[in-house]
Amino acid sequence: MEESPKYERRKIGIVICESENVNVEALKYFILTLNKLQTIFEYQLLPYDRKNRMLQILSSENVRDREEVRSLVGGFVIDFREYLNKHNDEFGLIDDFPDHYVIISFVKFHDEYYSMRKNNISVIGLGYWEREMAPPTVLEFILTLIMRESIASICNPLKKSVHLGTKGCLCDFTNDLGEARYKVLIGYICDHCKNELVKDGHTNLLHEFEKLLSKEWMGKRDDPSSPAGIIKNLGFDLFCTKGFQKTAYEKFIDKLPEEAAKTFATIILTAIFTAVTTYFGIKLAK
């Protein structure tokens, strides 16, 4: 009996630029969790090459020109594959190169856009992320943008954003992070983009990504076996942490049981509201 051909996932290589301000271990775990939850893409974390010119620019704390980065894409692929080859040869590993690269950076682009896409390279630039943009958490944000770049890598009609209006759709055109947060919060793929995925032969991708975007798979922070619980133990709370790292207040809340944390936060907010209204009430009475 002839064996049926094996289905091969599309390989997405993830490069995380160096930063002292982000919980990289929690982020890495969160990304790799996607490999268990869907069957279309295989996400692999790749080493960071400190000598690579494009990665050096994307690791800079200065505002950088997005078009300068775009001009370096061709050279990046050649140089980075050579860098990976050296690692493979040194340790006797197989050549398992990605079909597409997603570079997660904390750079600020001069035009304030947060992404760039050329050939088989996607760059996510999160330098303009602010704590006030949470929810969602920055980790949820990164995961959703990786999913968006994955679709762009495999579905030609959706390589570029195709609708101007913000719908909360994964493929929304949004020119700033503040607007892009809605695609993370709502977790939606609009009818147009659904039809394009189906017509392009990606019905399974559509169904699997809709489940991922619902976030039900994350579980609860108090369940140590759930992704949310594991990420909490890695130092990042999906239900509390707003920035790249926890503040002292968030660390305190993190130690409380989930319901107690909600109650404590409510008490604090009520106290603040009461103090503010009392203050202005006294001012108006004078």
C-alpha cells in the first residue's frame, strides 16, 4: 500500500532582538505554544546574530528609518542563512531553514508605523508601545501580530492590508499601535478576509486561527498547567502586567489569588475615586 505524502508545515523563524525591558522567557514560551494549538505553521526560535547589520539597527534605542531597514532585507537573508549554517556545521545539525522570518524588535520607526514586510521578511517594531495601551498585554499583542504576519506569508490576497476601516479584524490596516490593539482585543477575522482565505485554499488556517484569537486556550492564571499559569510562573501575568515588565504594584497583585486581586484592585480604585470626588466637592463648596 502506497503511503500518503506527509503534510509539511510552513516554517516561520522568529528572531527576538535583544532588549533588557521585556520578559523574553515568557515571550518565547508564548510563541512556541502556538505549535501545539494549530497545524499550519511551525514556529521556531532562532539565535540572535549580534554582527548582523539589520538586527543591529532593529536593536537600537534610537528612532530609525523604516526604509533603511527595507533596503537591507536582501542582504539579511544571505548573511543570516550563513550564520545559521555555521551553527548547524558546528553542532552537526540539519539544515532546517524557515520559509519566512519574523523579527520582533523594540525599535521606533521614524514614520511611527509598527511593521514592515518585504519578500520573506516581516519586522514588528514595538518601540512606541505604552503601558496605557493595555489591555491587551504586550505578549498578546506580539502573538497576534505574529499570526498576522503568518497569514501574509502564505495567502497572496492578504499579503497587504486590504481594508481601511478598523473592524477589529486581524488584517485591519492600522498605522499606529493604539488602533492595532483592537485586532488583539476583539480577535476577529472579517467576512472579506475569511472569503479570501477560503478561496486561496486555507480553510483549516481560518478555523484554527479563529480558535486562537478567541484566547480561551490561555486558561486561568491560577491553573499551573494552563498557558496563563505557566507564563505567570515565568514572571509575566496575562491578567495584570501592562508593560514589558511588572511594576512593584503588579508584583504585589500577582501574589494574591485571582479573586482577591480583583477585589483589592476594586477597593483601591474606589478609594481613589472617593478621594478625588471629595476633594473636588470641597473645592466647589468654597
